[in-house]
Amino acid sequence: MMDAAVPTGTSKQQAVGVISAVVFRDRSMSEVLLGVRRPTPLVKRFPGVVSTPTMGVPWQVFQALDPGTAHRQQQAPVERLAQSSWFEVGGGGYLSTIGGYALEHLMARKLGLAPALVMGQFRASARLWARSLDNVSDPLGTEEHQWTAMLTYVVTVGEGAEEVPAETGSYSRLLWTPIETARAAVLARDALVLDDTLDPFEVCLQGLCLRSIVGLLDELVSAGKQTASNPLLGAPGVVVDGLSQTVLE
């Protein structure tokens, strides 16, 4: 019997909480990680959909990550949040922030990075980028919809990008994709733009996680991928370094 406190996704008030990680290979933010979701015995929804790494979280955790979202009464478009502080992911920092704990859980569970995290071989910096709320349709074409509240995090890998495998139990393919290619594919809703070896009859490109990153990709492309002037990393001349921000000389 399902606990009455567990969101069902049947209404805005019962929205399912999800976190999404927009993972960049390094601080240049020139390549982003996308995956082709595969169905598993526990998560059968959205097979074959290209997405950022995502994970459902208990509603209590979601509220702790962003209390404001839980109380919204109306459907909202993707809402970019005011620039938040960067925090550490990896390097033993999971006890320092709830965001770090949640993202390490996602990376261990969905990206197969548990050994690298335990051994200190994967380190990154992250911050909250956006939140969104929508009634998400089933890409398989059924009448099933699910109200979903999503928090989107920007993650820049500092060490250990090579530890990300080519596939995991959750993703049949994991692709490091140039941001221009990712943007073009999302706008065209065409997975073959990412990789022409993907099966167009099995793989599709849609979902709340991708709609949530269009503005992010637009900013990166328009910034010309110049890290020193990248508005996503803070003020001009600032790059992310662990938990702190270090000014470039």
C-alpha cells in the first residue's frame, strides 16, 4: 500500500519531485553529458528518451532543496533562479550540503560513479540553476501524464570526467556532446543530431529536463564558450574552484 504522503503526480499539489544535473565535462562548459534512458524494473517511464541525468527524490528532500517550489499553486514555465552559491560534489563534501548529498546520490545511482566518488577520483562544483513545474506527457504516446516539479543543477567537473562510463544500468548510452550540437538537437527535437547511429524508432528527444536547459545552452553558445567571461560562472574573470571562486589573473 502506497504511503499517502508519497506524491502521485496526479495534480500540481501531488507533483513528483525530480532533480536534474546538467553536467559539463570541464570548466570551459563546452561539452555536456546526455544519456539515452533505458527502462529498468523499478523505473519503466521514459524508455529511449534522451535526457540529462535525472533522479526522483522524496518530497521532503525536494522541499529542503527548494522550499518555494512546493507551495506554488499554478503551473509555471522554466524559472531561472537568482544566482546561487557553488558547492562541492565529490571529495567527501556530501555531508556539507544537502545539494551535494543529493547530486552524489544521483551520480552514484544513475552514472555508476560510486567507486570514483568513494575513492576521491571524481570532483565537481555545482549550483542550482532553475526550477520548473509541468504536467509531463508520456513519450510512448499513452494518455498517462505526470505532474513533475524539477530542480536543475549546473555541474562542472573538475576531476574525473573520464570515470563516466559509456553506459550504465539507467542509460544505454552516455554522450559528451558539444553544447552547439546539444542546443541544435534540443531545438530540432532530433536525437540523430547528437549521434546518427542512434535508432530513430527507439530514441526520442523530449522532456522537462531538456526544456529546462534551453536557456542555459543559449547563454553558453552566445558567450562563445569563453570561460573567463561566462555569465554562468559568476562575474567576468571568475572561474569556479571547488567551493570557492578564484579570480583569473
